[in-house]
Amino acid sequence: MVPSISRRAFIKGGLAAAGTVAASGVPARAARLDERRQLATLLDISKCVGCEACVEACREVNEEKKPDPRKPFPKMYPPRVKVEDWSDKKDVSDRLTPYNWLFIQSAAVEIDGKEKTLTIPRRCMHCANPPCVKLCPWGAAQQLENGISRIDADICLGGSKCKAVCPWSIPQRQTGTGLYLDLLPSLAGNGVMYKCDRCYDRVADGELPACIEACPEGVQTIGPRPEIIKKAHQLAKETGGYIYGETENGGTNTIYVSPVPFETLNRQIEKGSGRPHLGSVAATMEQADKLVTAMLIAPFAGAIAAVGKYYKLFKSTKEEGAPNE
Ligand code: SF4
Ligand code: SF4
Ligand code: SF4
């Protein structure tokens, strides 16, 4: 049984853990993972019928990971830190939100002289060298050995750095939840950032991500990145199609093949907050200044990760009804 722990003990214990890790040092996180071990997905846009079965499956399977914020929200200082509350708009499914990690974008195009609407499933691209992971000051965003990037809701302070450095602004913030409430409710972050975690838990159990399993049209294929890249080129060659994701941001683990150029799709889709573009993207992490920043901030990442472990323990005891000072 987990021992009971008070709020004061949590802060004391968490800071002690942070100190130990900071003193021991942690490895810099700038290294790129072996691509042969990274799992990538191939999305054949020509097959998608926009039925949203994948969107529904994603919502259902990941229900327990979604935020349950505490209200009223603490007042933030400085007040420019924006409150973002999606808890009364959980049903929104036409953009990315903390409650909706996958949505369908549409583009009206012309193929062989005929008008057609293409539908494109959009979520985190799972970059091969993800800036959201490398530049998260607290180590809340992590990349697993198989290339999946995920944000640990128990460590994230909702500062939104991941969204700021993501070329597609994918992560979405929910205020009133997470570590900041128990640490510095008015001064640190402002919630937790959420995004597709490629169903890392299902994948670890040998299952398919829910969106892939639910698709009636077989739009997505998953496999080791080099194989998926090969398949994407084969498909593009056979169909006269175009590829997106192989080189964008230095390469991603989400590879789209489209029957029309991505410049055309990018012109036609609705873009903006929670609706990512399909334009060209330079390799963010190859910019030397950002790599240096990543290495400089790495020590804090281990420290806050240690606090996060204490937070998990703290939360579980609170849920069991432990007294809270
Ligand atoms: S698309 Fe954005 S959120 Fe996803 S891995 Fe890349 S940088 Fe991170
Ligand atoms: S991989 Fe999982 S979390 Fe990501 S969009 Fe698909 S179902 Fe949702
Ligand atoms: S389930 Fe498949 S066909 Fe339906 S919207 Fe999703 S990717 Fe497209």
C-alpha cells in the first residue's frame, strides 16, 4: 500500500528529489534516436473518406488521459499567462484541443479535371528529432525508444514551450490541472499540455494505435521508419503522388502521401489555432543555437522529472482520501 503523504511533505520530498538529480546531472537530450528503431505511420490521403471513426476511437481509448480541471482557476501572475479552458467544449472535434487529439481537415481540389474533397487526418507528426521534447525546460515531453513523443501530464507545468517550438503548434493547454496547482498555483505554468501520444501504452502491449485499428479504409500503415519511407515512395511512384513528412522538420514519423501537391492542400485547408498547416518546414533542431539551449536546460529536466514522480505518489494518496495540509 502507498504510504500517506501531506502537501508539505510532497513539496519537501519533491524538492529533495530534484536536488539529488540536479546534483548528479543528467545526459543532454540533443542526440537523435536510431531511425531503424523508430515507428512511423504512412497515411494514404487518397483512401480517407472522412468518416471520423479514427477521431471517435481516439477519444474513446484515451478518455482516461484527458484533463479533469479544478475550478475556479487560480489567478495567474503575471496576468498575461492565458487561461485556456476546453472543459466545457469537450465535444469540439473540428480542431485539436486538450480533449481532441486528432481531427479531419478537408481540402477542395481538382483531380483529372473533376472537383473532389480530400480529407486529411491531423495530429502530432511525431518528429524524428522533436523540438517539443528537446526544448521542454522540465523534461515533461519525452521521446520513447520507438520514436513516440509524449507529454507526461504529471510533470508538465503547462508553460507551452512545446507548442511555441513545434512547427505545427500541436500541443494544446488545459488550465486548472496538473503539478502547478500543488507547487506554485499562481506563478508557474498554467495547466498541462496535451497531444497525441501515438497510443504508446497500446503499442507497448503489442496493440495498434486506436485510430489505425478503427479505420474502415486502411488509411494508415505503421512500421519501422525506413520501411515506411520505402512504402511511401513506392505508393507515390505508383500513383503519381506527393510525400509530406519525410524531410519536414528534419523528418517526422508521420508520412502522408497525397494525389495532389501539398502546396495545393496547404492553400485549401483551414489553418489557424488548433488547425496545423501543411507547408514546408526547415529542420528546427539543426539550428545550432537551439541545440545549445537544449543542452543548457537539460539539468532542470531531470530535476522536475523527480518532482513529477513525487507528484504521482502525492496524487494517488490524495485520491485515497489522505489528509491534505
Ligand atoms: S509535431 Fe510538434 S508536438 Fe509533435 S513531435 Fe513534432 S514538435 Fe513535438
Ligand atoms: S495514435 Fe492514438 S492518441 Fe494518436 S491520434 Fe491515433 S488514437 Fe489518438
Ligand atoms: S477512420 Fe479512416 S477513413 Fe475514416 S476519417 Fe479516419 S482515416 Fe479517414
